[in-house]
Amino acid sequence: MKTLYLSDLDGTLLNDDSKLSEKTIRIINSLVEQGEHISFATARSMLSAQSVIQGLKLRDGVIVYNGVYILEPSSKKVLHERLFSKEEAQKLLELFTQYGLHPFVYTYIDGVEKVLYEKHEFHEGAAHYRYSRKNDPRFIELDNRKDLLQGDIFYFTIIDDKENLDDVYEVLENTCSFMIVYQQERNREEYWLEVMPKKASKADAMLRLKEKEGFDEVICFGDAANDIEMFKASDTCYAVSNAIDEIKALADGVIGSNNEDAVALWIQEDVNRRKKREAASSCMKKEKI
């Protein structure tokens, strides 16, 4: 049985300080060295994910931007991608303009990832996001809104108060043309409205990774709304104890919290259980012979 263990990062594999504990790093690296397949699926970019997974020695494809990309972890080679058409990107920008909203636009320009945004007075939550990444080379401030539509666009993010986002979220939901994640930021007041190409999702990327690498099963771990579709599409799924109720209701079980190394410990125990079963099965076959 070839198993992929696939975990969300923030609120799941990472603790409340958005860090990996030394214990989690030690357990996962040991299991990977033994030949186990462990990876992550996150809303973060690869650049942002790299800053919080330092020390992990993963070998299997990783899922970033909520499933827009599957990347080879060491080389960052793109294994699969989902992009907006030029017409879709234009339609979205026109909609956001109609509602007076200011998106961050994620794109690749000449093969280099950029995050474009229009010069304006930031919402407090958007300012927190932007300026907590002061040295991030991806961010480019532009004077003209029309200049946001450059390169190969794959993601839009708007950070604002819920009451300012509800109406445009409803419009987007009714179009059924895009994949949308709408949720409150962890431990903060603002909401994030994230819009991706229609087929982009953690679930879609997970299934592609499963098929491409020939996994017999995927066991996933999560805590938030953007893990819902992944939970539904997985073979088995576990919620951390700090997860939202909707995730817990979908889960096959609830494990410890993200501050207790719960994911790494559960995987370690599952691998040990599997090895014991395989050893017992091997013994029974020998006895029959």
C-alpha cells in the first residue's frame, strides 16, 4: 500500500507561532528517510511556505496557492498549474472595480512570480499582509489599475471587512465560473476573499498528485474552510482539535492540536501500525508455507 500523508500548514502542521517544532521536523524527516511519502497543501506561495518549513526534507510534490500549483520541492519545478484566461482576469478586475475593492493580483511575468497591487489607502488587514512581507521581492506597487493585468495571472486576493466582501462573494458564487475561498483570517478580524481558476483546489491538486505518483491512498489533515474539498476527496481525513466545526464534521477522526505535534505523531503511529500489520501478515504466510 503506497500512502501519501498530506497536511495543511497553518493551523495544522504549523503551531500558533506559524512554526514547525523541532519534534515535528525530526519525526517527519525520519519517516521520509525511511521511504514514507509526506507533503503539504497550503494557501501560501512557495516562497512563503519555504520560510516556515525550513528543516523539512520532503521529496514528493507540494501543493501551493490552494492547488493552483504542484511543485517539485527542491527544484521548484512546476509539475501542474491552473491559470486564468485573459478574459477571466479582465472580468474579475472589472467586478472588483464595480464594488470598490482592491485586489492583490498574483502572476508570472517572464517566468518570475509577482504580486501586483494598485497604490491606494490599504485596509488594515491588507496593510498587515503587505507590510509583514516588506522584503518580499514579489510585491510591486502600480499607479494604474489597468496595469494589474500583466503576465500569466493565477490568483486574486482581496482582504477587507466582511460587510465589504459579502456582496461580491455572492456574485462570484452565483457565476460558478471560479474556485473561491472566503474565510476569516486566523486570529484576526479581517476576511480574505481568494479567487482562483475554476478547477484549482487542494482537492484537484491532491487527486492529480495521487494519480501521477501512483498512490493507493491519500490521508490528509486540515483545520480550515480551504481544506473542505480536500477532505471530501481524500481516502481518509483527520481534523486537528483546533479546526473549525465544519472540518471536524467531515473528518474520520479528530486528533490533537496544532500546538501538540499532532499530525507528525499521528503519521508516526500510523506507519508503525502498518509495519506491524505487514510483519504479522508476512509471518502468517510463512507459517502456511
